[in-house]
Amino acid sequence: MLLTRQKTAAWTKLVALFASCACDAIAHAGAGGPDNLDLAKTVVVGTITDIEIKEEIAGRHGGKMVIGEATIAVSETLKGETAATVTATVISHMDREYAATCAQAGIPVYKAGDSGIWVIVNEDSSNGCVMRPKSSLSRVKKHLEYLENRQWSAPVNGLQAWAALTGERRRSAKFAVKNVAEETIGLPSPLYKGVLTGVVEDENGNCRPLLGVGQPLDRPEPPRVTCTPIEPGEIQYVHPDGINQFYFCLPNDLPSGKYTMRITLANDRPGRTRWREPTQAWQGEVTSPPVIFVKKGNNIWVEGEEYPWSLWQWIAMVYILCGFATFAAFLLRRALSSPGNRRLNLPWFVMTFVFALILWPILLVALAWMVKSRISESRKGPQGAPS
């Protein structure tokens, strides 16, 4: 009986770890996502030199998972205090019977010698550290630079606000607050009516709400709002569902034009903890700096960014280049020919013309589209936030 209870307890702990890692993967949208970079205490480039075993979790069928403290030799510090080594809690072993579950939950397994960019949010949690490949170093540096230089709102009762468009096509918006006070602040939950609102305003002053904002659960409003504590200097992302899973969305039928987006956090009620104990809630109204963007067709770009070319613009540019190249090739051939052979060679001219209008555009459009995709990818801020 005692052995059965021990196995059940170990299995429960293992399932809890899977659930925790899965929620973390959803919340941060992939390993080393932008929220991780923003919330991370330490971001370094380095290699694991040693892993010291901290805990072994036995599974129901005799398998086990090993959690250890990894020592990372630092070659470059991107965020946080500079040090020769840093530590992080990682999973260093997972038996085969849990491999599929591990992969589905997004739980990485590390070993000595693993090298990359280490994003450490919590050095004491096994799901508080992720590794990015060194090939993404330039993009990570650009993300960190953007986050460092972003514009926050003026503080209101100790809170500053920030918002940005995100995603591949700038369809979503994220919102964060920062505690600039000297004491802990109770952040009101966005699930209550009127706490979190967001609008998109056109040039004529017409406003439309962001999808997912101002749509709390259909339930009676309590006199107190549930609060989450934010420590001094801490940044907290505020999501419309309250569990760090979904971002806000722009209206799907938004016509072409110029718009301004603002997201506001407001509260005038006292607070309570998750255990329904009375506590001090932040009160006031803080609005993010305006995010100005232009929508044309399916393209959205933030003010200050270059307008993304459409496919037809790329095709037109390629055809112009092909025409110039063909004309230059024709003149070069005539210049290099002997004086007696400088007459117009009709078959050669027709072949060059066909080559210029059919083969060159196909090759160059494919090349231009690849270059455009790489440029667009490198220009994106954190998951598409303006850079």
C-alpha cells in the first residue's frame, strides 16, 4: 500500500510538471518567445559544462525523469548581470516511455555540451529556462534592443502601460504594464467588466473595440476584484482571457485606412487575493501610448516601418530589371562583334526576348520573394511587434 501511494504521488508530480510546462509553452508561444525575452532575468550565450542532479521523479511504470541544475559557461551576456557562469534548472533525462508526452508538452531535455542562447526566466524552475540556437543571435539582440527602447506611458499610481501590434500580419495586439513604484501593486484581473478596454480609431474619430476586450464572463460582478501582485520593476502581460494565452485581435472587417490603437487598464474597486482575502488593488486609469498603423488590403504596417511590397510590385520591378539586362546584353554583343557582324540577328534577338520575358522573371521573382521573406523576417520585432 505504501509503495502504491509513493508511485501515485510521483505520477501526480510528473503530470503536474507536464501541465506546468504545457501552460508555459502556450503562454510564451514557443521556446524563447518574446514574452520570455521580456520577462527573463538573464539572457546569455553559452554552453552547459555540468549538470548536477537535484531530483529524480519516478513514473508509474518504472521510468523516471531527472531534474538537475545546469552550469552554463557564458561567452556573451545579452541581458542581466555579467558573470562567467550562470545556473538554471533543466530536465537532463527522460525515459522513453515519457518521450512522446515530453515532446507534446514542449519539454526540452538538455545535456552537457548543449550550446546556444539561454533565456532564463526562473533559475529555480525546470520550465523557467529555454535555449535558442545561436543562428538566431542577431534577431534576439534586435528584440532586446526593441524592448529596451520601447515607449511606455506616463506612470499612473505606479503603473506604466505599453501596447504593440504583433503576429505575422500584425493582426493581434499585446498589452503589458510595468510597476515603477517602490512597493508591490495588486493588478486587477482583466476578467471583470470595464477593467480592460481597447479601441481602434480611424481618421474620422470612429472607434471600434478590439476583439477579446471588454467581453468578460457572464457572471455577477463582485464588490472586489481579484488581484495578482506585481513586484517593483516587474513587467506583467495582461491578456483578455486572464491566463496569458490569447492576445487581442483587430476587427476582421477593418477597411483600408489609417488607424490609432489604444488599450486601457482601469479600476475603481477594492481588491482581493485568489483566496478571497481582502487586499489593496491598484486603482486608476492608465492607457498605452497610441499605436498608429495603416491597413491597405491584407497588409498592415506600423507607422515608421516601410510599406511591404505586394507580389505585383515585385513582378513589375523584376520585369524592369530584365528589360534593362536584355538591352545591355544586346548592346554588349553588338559592341564585341566584328564590324561585319553587327547587323540585327533576328533569331538571336527573338530568343533573347523570350528568355527575358519568361525565364528571367520566373527565376528572379522566386529569388526576390525569398529575399523579401528574409528581409521581412529580420525586420520584425518581438513576434512581429514594430521595430
